[in-house]
Amino acid sequence: MNEHSAPDGGARADASPAARDLLLVGNPNVGKSVFFGHLTGRYVTVSNYPGTTIEVAKGGAEIAGTSYRVIDSPGTNQLTPSSLDERVTRDLLLDSPGAVVLQVADAKNLRRALVLTLELIEMGVPLALALNMSDEARTRGIAVNAARLAEILGVPVVETTAIRGEGLRETHTAIANARRGSASTILSPELESEVSRVAGLLGAAPERARGIALQLLSDDEELLQRLEPVVPGEMTGPIAHALRSAQNRVGGSLGVAIRRARLGRVDEILKIVFSRGGNRQSGWSERLSRWALHPIKGLFVISALLYVTLWFVGLFGAGTLVDLMENGLFGQVLNPLAVQGVDALLPFPHVHETETVRIDLEVPLTPGHSVPTGLGWERTVETSSYALTGVATDGAWQAAVRFIHDLLVGPYGIITMALSYGIAIVLPIVFTFFLLFSLLEDSGYLPRLAVMLNNFFKSMGLNGKAVLPMVLGLGCDTMATMTARIMETKKQRLIVTLLLALGVPCSAQLGVLLAMMASISALGTAIWAIVVAGSMVAVGFLAARVLPGDRGEFLLEIPPIRRPMLSNIVIKTAARLEWYLKEVVPLFILGTVVLFVLDRTHALTSLRTFSAPLVVHWLGLPIETTDAFIVGFLRRDYGAVLLLQAGTGADAILSSAQTLVCMVVITLFMPCVANVFMIVREHGWKVAVAMTAFVFPFAFLVGGLLQRVVQTLHLPV
């Protein structure tokens, strides 16, 4: 469980078992997080929803004298789930039958929001509706009669601009007055009869039975299993039979019929409360929004974004900041202090068998007398003076001391390697990337990038949403693997995870690859990019046809382009950095310990011997590069650094063709052991082992084939 900070602005109460649940529900990108921060104050917790990897934020609030446990549910477009996020939101509603629900809606997209509103009303929950982003709606000439909408729905409705604090106090009153709504979907008599028949079998509270029956009839196959705590076990059979009978009697898709009826009811409501005037304002944000989605201008926007990303993350973050942290703070200050501190705490860590040591004794001794030191060593007295010179014999205590010393500050030490890597090298890079990502996220550009690249990802069984974890992977593949959750289906999440592990270099490695490009020609650089991109497309194409499951629909809300707010960027960046320090850095430490054990047990030497034929004979590389690929598994960017050193400078041992082969193989390599652990966390051991077993041989296969093509064609790389 992690703690995240939310902005001040709301009275906070520590959530207790006696507190009433308050669920925040809404479509994606409607500003629920702002309401959550306002209601809960500074201290909230984030944990995975049971049985899933979806994180749910919780916090306490005091509203009109009542204590609430505020729960921020994942964004959803409907309660009949088509994705893991939507399923978690539905389950939260089922698990909290007495909860109050605050639905946050985008006033500009009221039609989409009201579909969800009707579903919530039919679930019989006490409801309040906040029409957020009202300022943007007015800018677009949109007017909503909130008072009339409240009358029709039978629930409190308030207009808000949460990001500016407008309407948040009125939201407190609406929550205190939340009640069950009176609006409902108008169905055909035949379909209404089937809904009543199924509702009568449920045995649930009457106010909830209609909504649950509508979901069951809307092809929600998993819902019946989730209802076991509510519905008696002996009734699941009759309910399943009633659902099949309804399908046969009505014919066609019941879910489609219910959806059309619900949309028809929403359109009737919109005719009464919604209007769009002719005074729509058009400014820089509207023009930029159109450019970002234009088939030609959008490419220039993407190119400009890539240039800024390359400069800010690749040069400033991976260059300037990493140099300050690695060579300055850690190299000159922290690591030397750590070594000195460990040396002071662990006695005689550097005494070897052949060393001569000088000990000052307090009493004269007889020559030839053996003196135990209490450290597992013995000194043979050579004089009768107070000064004693002797030879230390290496004992069990010294071995233990040396083991602990090297584990902390040795070549594969937790302090000198894991923390230096995780904080001095990677943290500055992910900080700059998180900062830029938060800026793009807050501006509303990322959904437009997803639309622009949707057709490209279709060939790999994905959709435009896949660009988001791919872009994040250029900062850190480990965290990007977690963000693959945004994909709708399990199949899509697996493909995205595989492609991240296969060919998306993290920013630390990308910086090294850019340096390696200086030693090859422009043709070589183009070949590297084509081979890597082509490999990813080919693997994605085949995976989409081999892996079972649906591809899923591409439904994505396109928010307006906004001027990012500094406070939002700071909060998002800080939360992501906190996640990195708590979740990822421990994985780096674990990976370093694994490397330390391999070195101590001489397994690294065995791996070098085993890998040498593959590296030398198949890839056509010098034997010295074997270490780079062994270390590259645990730290791919460090493996790339070893290859960079082998291919540049006065002592270079790689030709330009060999450098190109090295670049391709290390790019298509498994990112790092931390990413493997993240794959285990997200998908389980079997998936992680299967991906690892595929990626490693594939990287060497492509590298070996490329080496033969370059050699045969004598390409000037």
C-alpha cells in the first residue's frame, strides 16, 4: 500500500470502519482526481483492488457532519464492463450497497455522461451529479440547465470548474443531499417483461434489482458469479435459464437493444436541458487541437514533440543531470562516504593472507608466542617489545566481514551499484520524463497522439492507446509495463508488455545508443532503426494472431487542449517519483543482489564460457563483448555502456559493422531484471518466463542474421 499526496482544500477525516462510503464515479478524463484531492485533503492511500492490478485511491472526508471513506474509482463509460477498469468500478458499486455516489461529468460531453447516470440511477444508489469543466462548455457556446436536469433525474446537480475551485463547496451540499433518482430507461413492453422476470429471481433489494437485471441482460457474463454474496446459490441456475430464455424470446442482442433505449432516453433529456449557441470562441487551443489531429500537420507536431523529448530527456536528463548525480554527488561524495563508513564499521575488511600488519600491545610478550586477536586470526610474536609484527591468517570471521562489505560497497554492492544506478543514473532520467509526460498529459495532447498512430498499431492487434505505454517506455520500461493496464483486453496488455520488453529502449539506454551512433554511418543508423521497428511490427503482427482473445474497441475521449497547470504537474510528477522510489528501486536492489550472488558463486564465469561461442561465432563479435550481454540482462544500459567502450576511443575493438550488430542485439534484449519482476507482478511467472525465453533467442537470431547480411553485401555501415 502506498501513500500519495493530494492537494489541500477539503476537510479531512481519517476513514474508519463506521464511515460511510462515498464513491467517485465518472467517464475517463473528467477531473475526478481533483474532486478526490479536494475532499480528502493531504493523506490518502492507494492499493490494488482485490484480485486485480488496478489501483484504487481511498481517503477520509468530513462532509456536513458525516464521516465518509472516499473511494476514487477507475474511469468508466458504462457499468457493463468491456475493460478491467470498468469491471473494477462495477464491482465497487456491488461491494458497497450503502455507498453514496458522486458522478463527475464533463459538461461538454453530457450525452456520454448521462448514459452512465441512468445506469447509476437504475442501480438504486444515492446519487449527486457534478457537471465539471463548465468553463470550457461556456467557451464552446454550450449551456446546460442544471436545475431542470436535477428535476428530470431526481438527484442534486451542480455546475463546477474543479481545477479552479469553482462549485466545490456546492458539491458538499449536493453530496449531503444525494438521493435515489427517478429517471429510468424506457424499454419496449416485451423487453421490460424480461427485465421484471429476471429482477424477481435476484432476491436483491428492489431498488437495485432492476439495474442488476439490466446488466445481466446486457451480456455481462461475469456478473452472475459476482452476485453470489447477494443471490442464493440455488437461484443462479434459474437466473441463467431465464437469461437464455429471454434471448430466445426477444431475439437479437439484448445488450444492443437496451443500449439503444438508454441512448434514446438520454437524447430526450438533452433536448430539454442542453443547448449549443453560435458564440463559440476559437483560440490558440482550438487551432493546436486541429493541427494535432491533421494527417499532415499532425506529423510536424509529433516531430516537434520527439525533438523536445530527445533534448529534454535524452540530453538534459540523461546527460547533464545524470553527470551531476553520478559523477558529482555519488561519485565524489556519497559513494566515498559510504565506503569509508562501511570500512569503519567492519574491522579489517582489507587484510589478506600475505599482508604484514603492525599491532601495538600494552604488555611485553615472549618471542615466538602466538596471540589470538579475537578476530579469527593469530599473530606470531617476533619481538619482546611493545610493537608486534605478524602475519594474519584468513579465517571464517574475515570471510564473513568481507562478504558483507562487498555486498554493500563492492563492485556489485547495494550502495555502490544498485543505489547509484537507481538514483544517480535512472532517477534524473525518469524525473525529466515524468515531468514532460505530466505536461503532455495535462495539456490533453496524448489522446491526439493515440488517434494519429491508431492505424499503425492496428497491424499489431492493438489500437492508438498503445502509444501511451510505448512513449512512457522511453523513460522507464518497468513503469511502462504497469501502464499497459490501460488496454482494454488481456490480449492487448500481453502484446504491449511483449513489445516493451522487446524493442523499446529506456531513456538511459537510448542515450548510450545515440552515443554509439557516432561510430557508424547514417546508413548504419537507418538500418538499426528499420531492423528494430520491423522486428517489433513482425512480432506484434504474429502475436496478434497467435494469442487468444479479442482485440477490443478503440474508444478514447479527446479532451480539449488546455494550458497545463503548474500545481497539477508538480503533484503528478511527485506521485510518480514516489512510486518509482517505492516500487522500482527495490527491484534494482534485488537485481544487484542476484548479480552479486552470481559473481560470488563464479556463475558469471560459467556464463561467459557458455555464451562465448554464440557471441563469437554467430554474432561475429570479439570474446570481450560477452560480458556486456551477461551484464545487459540485469542492467541493459550498462551492457550498452560496455559495448560503447568497446566500439569507441583509441582502444576500440569493434568495427562499425560489429557496432551495428551490438546496437541491434542490445536494443532487442530483455530490458533488465527489474522489468522481468514487473512482468511477474502484472502477468505471473509463466508469462515472464515465456517472454524471456522468446526475447533472448530472438535478439541473437536477428543480430546474427544482420551480421551475415552486412558481411555478404559489404554494406558501408
